[in-house]
Amino acid sequence: MGDLLKGRNIIIMGVRNKWSIAWGIAEAAHKQGASLVFTYQGEREKADVEKLAAELGGVDVYQMDVASDSDIDAFFDIMKDKYGVVHGLVHAIAFAKREDLQDSFLNTSRDGFALALDISAYSLVAVSRRASELMTEGGSIVTLTYMGSEKVFQGYNVMGVAKAALETSVRYLANDLGPSGIRINAISAGSVKTLSARGVKNFGSILEATRERAPLRRTVELQELGDTAVFLLSPMSGGTTGETIHVDCGMNIMGI
């Protein structure tokens, strides 16, 4: 156990199961003394998230659908009443329709495009706005992206466009939040076998290519992503904001 995040109230959005990147971040933050709060979208996820929260000694769990402004407002009202101050926020949420990931990008539906951008990118803006009101002692916001925002990965499709919007949002938010002492950064995670990744067509071939071509000749581990998030949430990264940091065993540097 460490104390890099001791006494800090940190919200983690997107914990679904033990294979999710958000869970890897939660474990790492817990080990560094953070006081954690988990959110879940709806009743279908509630039991699983509560079970994971119990493994960390009774983390508070609240419902919040990021597609609903009223849900977001209600959640942060609870945070204000119960905690007063928020020091960190982890935004590990993204969504696209399965059919828009299985077909070609050319055939992306209009409503599917709008939905992917709303949940995967605009939600960061919406929750950052409310979280910043409670970051009266400064703070750090961390979101998750993927190299599909920079290069074409067959099957990543509209999610690649959404992640590009997310990364640009990070830079604009960094400029807006900086004067308040709030930092915001993105972790560009390497290929990880998460539940959501299963929806990407030919994801197995991406994992195989990473093991063959990444400089470290392997895929990234959840603990490594969690440790990077701890660094970004802690004072150790005090001078870093608006960045997209690749944690992918070096895969992003490789050419054909």
C-alpha cells in the first residue's frame, strides 16, 4: 500500500467487471489510499459493480447515465452533499452500436454516429463541467482512448472517430480548466481483451499483431494502465495536462 492518493476523493466511471480497464485503475488507486466512488449506468450493471466495490472494502456506488443531464446533476449533487470536494475523476465510458462496428464505416448510421459521439466524447465534457465545480482544491481528470483515433483499424469504425473527438476535447478542456488548477489527460491504452473490445470485428487479429510487432512483444496489462492513471491522478503529474499518453507496449511507434 502507498499514499500517493491518500485523502483524495476519486470518482471512477465505467467499472464493469475484472477485465475492464476501469477496474485496473480502481485497484491501483485503492492501493495508493484513494477514497473511491463508482458509478454505473443502470440496474443491469448494479449488482456486478456493487460486488466489485465490496472487494475494495465497501466503495460507495451510485447510478448515473451519462446520456442524461438530470442523472449527471443528481449524482454530483450527492457528491457535493456527501464529500464536498472531488479530487479526481476517471472517465472510462464509451459506446457504439454493434452493427456500426461490424459493418464498414461507410455504412455507419446517422443515429449510430450521433450516439457514439454523445456517449464516448460529449459525456466527458458534461461530467467535467460538474466535477470541476467540486474540484475546489484543484484536481485531475483522466479518460481512456485508443490508437484507432489516429490510424485505421478495421472494425473500429465510428469509435475511432469518437475517440478522435474525445482526444480533441481533452485539449480544449485542459485550456478551460487549467486556470482552476484542474488537469485533464487521456491514456491511449493498448489492445486489452475487455468486454467492450469483443464488439470490434477481428479484434483477435489486433491482439496477435501487437504480440508480434510491439517493441515489448506483448500486450499491455491492466496493472500498467492502472499505474499510469495513478500517476496522472496524483501530484506527481502536476505539470502535465492536455496530453494523450500511450501505454501500449510501444505499438504506436511502429510503421508497417
